[in-house]
Amino acid sequence: EGKKLPEDPGADTVDFPKRTTPAKGYELLFQPEVVRIYISLLKESKTPAILEASAGAIQNLCAGSWTYGRCIRSALRQEKGLSAIADLLTHDSERVVKAASGALRNLAVDLRNKELIGKHAIPNLVKNLPGGQQTPAKNLSEDTVVSILNTINEVIVDNLEAAKKLRETQGIEKLVLINKSGNRSEREVRAAALVLQTVWGYKELRKPLEKEGWKKSDFQVNLSNASRTQGGNSFDDSTL
């Protein structure tokens, strides 16, 4: 009890525990049929408040190493829910974007989900970061930017292909800009620093990055009492 169990990389599906009595009370919130309702709402609803709440519910249910959290991470993949959440990253409502980001971070604790999110969601995550050539530029709040940075870090930890995708989608430029522009908050700089440290940790990427003109110093950010949080057991526990 209390131990955080690693996701099984060989298990593509995780079955919900067999029930001997009908679900009741709070148990109704995390049954398979309810998860399918959340996914249906994500795919069909046009109402920002419903999209935010549905993504937020998934984020909360996937926060932690409890049995149903692991089952729901697997079920979301089986029911094609990952792409529905990733699509919300382009939504006009910042609250929807933040909820989607938080949900993806917790879903990425599952190694198969991490791989799929790395392939398909990194470009939209990067587009939400400040800076770059995009027009019009997004002007998201500190909380949302930090959430997106934490999600990117969760996805690229132990996931070289996702780190490559980050490099291919202008992600490095934006991360360095956050650190060096001088007009971002300490929380944003700290979160960006974690991502840059994770990227530089891949020896396979160092030569390609140096060929593009990046230096080791670009990936080293001096922050007082900065602590590196590796992925795998880091959940976003914030609720709506």
C-alpha cells in the first residue's frame, strides 16, 4: 500500500477489476461505462465548460498509482480517447487547453500512452508555448504555460522519439527563449529548465543540436534550489 507501481510496458490493455456487487456512491465515478461517457463528451460536446470538466475529470482519475487510475489510462487509449484530448490543445478556451494538458500529463504515465502522446500531441503542446513565429501569438497565463511545460517533460522523459519531435517542432527555440528572455516568471523558467535538462540528457541528440548552433550552456539554467523531477511517478494533482 502506498507504493507507486510502474506501468507494465508489456501490457497494452489493463482490465478493470471484476465486481461482485453493484458500484455505488463515489465508485460510480470511475466505472468503465462512465469513462466512455467522458470520452463521448470530449468528442461530441462544443461547450467549453463541458470539455474542461470532462478533461479535468480524466486528469483527476488518472492522478496516482491506484488500480483504477491504471485501468483508466489503458481504457482511454483503447477507446481512442487520447486523440480527442490532444485535439483540445488547439481550443480557443485557455481553460480547456489547461485541462487537456493536465489530463495528457497523467495519461502519459502509461508507457504506451506516452509513446502515442509523444508522436501526436507534442506539436500542439509546443504551439501553446510563448514565443516563436506563430501568428497570432498565444498569450496564456503562467499556470497554463507551466502545465504545458510539465506535460512536455513527462512525455519526453524516457522517450527519445518524443524528444526528437520536440526538436523538430521549434520546441528548443521556445524553451531557450523562456529561459533567456527575462520576462517570464520563475515558475515558467524552472519548468522550462526541467525540459531542457531532459533533452540534453539524451546523448543521441547532442551532436544534432550542436550542428544547429545550440551550446551546452543553452541547456543549463541556474536556479536556486532547483530540483529535477523525473517522469514516471509525477502526477498533476490539481483539480478544477
